[in-house]
Amino acid sequence: MSIGAWLFQLFIRITGYPVYRFWVNPRFRYEDRKAQGRLIKGKAIIVSNHTTVWDFGFWLYALPFRAHRCIMADVLKHINFFLTLFLKMNQGIFVSRKAQDLGFIKQCQHILDKGGVVQVFPESRIAEADEEKPLPFKPSFVHMALECDAPIIPLYSSGEYFKKGRVRAAIGKPIYVKELYDESKSHKENLLDIAEIVRRKVIELGESFEA
């Protein structure tokens, strides 16, 4: 991440903290806080369920100690000028839902190879009211983790931003995909299976609040 983008993230974290603290006021749970808390060390892919357009901003504040680049649908660039400027200043990685361009994977690998953090919402869209949540995870993030030997950190958010009550958020232990890779299966099968394992972990993190 460029110095300009890092400074911009720092600026919005400082200026927006009162809103985050008093309006969102999340309650956190950790699968194992010693294994993974809110400080991310080294390269990592952070993976969360997708509830609203505010998810990126929430995790920007919830994980304040590292700058991270987020994969975003390119349709967000066309909503309005101010949102486009905000996303570009954060050096968002834009992906077309229609085109079969996988160039974003190489871009993410470059970031990870330099020790950076990439944020992914692998559902790729917000679920409709009648759909099961979270939606199936698209497995491109697993491919990136394998290629770059980067841990996947599963995250959960209840998505109740700016509403009555506290947002529930959970952070899971790092998942090392090479430990889950099954040589008896094809590469595609491994990607799909591991993506589902991560999805199930995100669901478990959400269910931990009900236990």
C-alpha cells in the first residue's frame, strides 16, 4: 500500500473513531485471542461474511493496527463521486462481476508477497432476504492463500451497524490452507472444499454468540 493510502486510512480511522465507538460499539468474541486478536502480524487474507456496504468500513476500524487492501465490485465506483473517491483513496482492488478477468488475483498476490493484508468478501454480493446466509464462498481467496502461503483469518459480523444494540463481531484462528490440502483430490476440488471449510468457520463464529 502506498504511503498516501496508508495515511488516508490512518486519517479516517482517527476522525471516524467517535462514530465507530459510540454508534457501532461492537462486542467482540475470539476463537483464541492468543492465536489471533485484533492485531494482524505479517501477511494475511482476512475473510468475512458480507452483510451491507458498511462491512469494509467496519473492519477498517475493528482491525485498526494494519492497513489492508479490499477486493471490491467495480459497480461501487459508479454509485457517486464521493464513494468512488473514498474507495480509490483506500486503494480498493476492483473486480468486474461480468468479465472473466482474474488479474485481481495477481494484484493480491503481489500485495501478499510484500507482507501486506488483503480483505475478501468471498460471497461477492449481499444475499437476498430469502437466501441462506452466508452465500457460498467463491474460492479465489483459497488459491491466493496457497500460492502465497498466507494464512486466512476468518471474521464474522452481525452487520447491525448504526442500529439499536451492539454489533456482534468475532475473530477466528488463522487457517493454513496447505494443512487442509488433500493430494488425492483435484486442485479445483480442494479449492471448493477449503472455501466451504472457511465458510463453515465463519458460521461457527456467528453461532458462538448464541451458545
